Amino acid sequence: MLSSADVPTPSVDAELLLAHVTGVERGVLLARAVTRSPVTPEQVESLVALVSRRASREPLQHITGTAWFRSLALQVGPGVFVPRPETEGVAQLAVDALRAAPSAEPLAVDLGTGSGALALALATEVPHSRVWAVEISPDAAAWTRRNIESVGASNVTLVVGDMTDALPELDGRVSVVVSNPPYIPLGMVPRDPEVRLHDPSTALYGGEDGLVLVRALSLTARRLLHPGGALVIEHGEQQGAAIRGILDADGWRSPETQPDLTGRDRSTTAVR
């Protein structure tokens, strides 16, 4: 059923759904398969229902309620962008910059935090930091709040508001600003139904050229960061040159674009 619905990884998804139904990790499930451990009729019925939902191209993470991001199990569902594996590399750049900050309690800001993935990666992997997570969508912010609580990240503060005027009290004090802003141009509708039909449009589209929020982000980050502070932006694979141009025009130092693990341009960094 999943293969005929063009689900990209049908066997993996089926295993994860069965693991979800049986309440065990996938590795345990595979071990049980070797010993032919039985499943109950109720579990089979639940699995059939969940496979049908996945075949309709409902995101796997919405069905299980969980999206893994680095070491974090994040709660996700309708109203929030599902974090992607490629963003883990963006998180690493921000984590490295925050770890290198000389302050005993460096400050970081995640603008447009969504599920809180980047903010929580910073907070948990650099536990001596303080992190602010800014999100304009109340629906998405509800998921951010749940994840802050479930992870137990007491060093994260959620701010529901617009990135353009966020956190004036932190002006000139922040060591790292990171963001995965909406960057899809309005005319480029995503091909995958999971994205097109289920991710919130406010987390996808960045105006006619996809860079409206990047321009706002550049100005906000320059306001927030202290001299020498680092900016990390995720973006589409063909946007690196345009974003470096925006950052150059705004007075940033050393704009540089990095590829993800597939070799596609994925992020651009710069120094205040």
C-alpha cells in the first residue's frame, strides 16, 4: 500500500508505524521479527489504520506524534513545521559557534523557531547558554512550549512575536542568532504532499523571491548580536549567492555558504 502511494521509504515507514503500535523501539522490533514474536489482533487493526493514513501522504511524524532531531524526540503535529534531517547540520554550525563564545553564559536566539528544534539543540548541547526561541504563529508556539517542557530545557525562553522587532532588551548582547526561515518563493509549490498539504504555509513561503524574511532576519540579527557574534541561516540550495549579497549589503563580515551532506547548498553564516 505504501509503495503504490509513492511513499519515499515504505518499508522503513511500515517498521516505524509497527514500532509505534507495539510501543517498542525500531531496533527491538527488528529483533523480535527474527524470533517471530506475535502481534495482537488489536495491534494489527491499529497498524492497518495507520498505514492507510500514511498512504494518504499524511506525514509519518504527525501519525506518531514524534520527530527526531539530533538527540531530541520532539512533539509535532498540525500547525507546526516538521524538522528535517538536513537542518541538523545547520544546528551543528550554531552549536559550534555558541560553544566557542567566550562568555560564561552565552546568549543565543532562534528566530522563527517552529517546533523549537534549533533552540532546543542549542540549549541542550550548550547547557551553560541561555536561549530565546521566537515564533510568530500561536499554533506553532504551542508545540514549542510543549517541547521545551518535555525536554526540560529550563534555559530556553519562548517569545511569541514577530522576528522583526523581537527582544530589544537583548540588543548587542547575543553571541549566536540562528534561523530556518520560510524561504520558498511563492510560485514554487512543493512537490511532496507531506509538505504541500500539511506544513503550515507561514513556515514555507518567503515572498516572491523567497527572501523577504531573510532580509528582515539580517537586520534583526545585526541588532541583537554583539561584535564578533555569529549568524547561521538555513536556505534553499539556489539561494546562497543572493543571501550573501544581502548580508554584504547590510555590513556583515565573512558571509560563507555551506553544503549539506548531499552536497547541496543549505546554510550561510556570517559574523557581526
